[in-house]
Amino acid sequence: MGVRDLPGEISERKCNTAHSDAEPRLLYDRRTAARQLSISIRSLDYLIQQQRIATRRIGSRVLVSYDELRRFARGNHTDPIVAA
């Protein structure tokens, strides 16, 4: 920890080395995908159930691709997110 770093803060130097060339993950679990879209996990589940968001399965895990998150986020969605 540097002299000017406060507890709990990440210094700019650490940030730059940790994330400067980092590419986004290819697949996200449901919790992370919902967080990326700023919606609840339940809302994400409704969108998946309605096939408005495509998923991939690896074993029992349901994963959403980075490209699918970007595709969904770029659109306007005026319909409420409700159970089908």
C-alpha cells in the first residue's frame, strides 16, 4: 500500500496494471449478467424464459455471452419485464 493510498482504495497504478489490457469475459453467470444490465436476477430469468436473451449451458450452469449482453443493452425495451 502506497503512502497516499487509503485503506480499501485501489491505487491508480494497481488499476492500470490489473485492467489496462483486460478483455471482457466471454460468458457471465446469471448474477453477473443481471448486474451488468442493472436488473434483478429474477428479471433476467424472465427475459431468458421469454427467449429475449439467449444463453449457453455448461453442465448445470446457465451463462450469458458478452455479445448477447451488449446486443440486449443496445436496444430499447419498452415492454415491462414480467413472467410469461
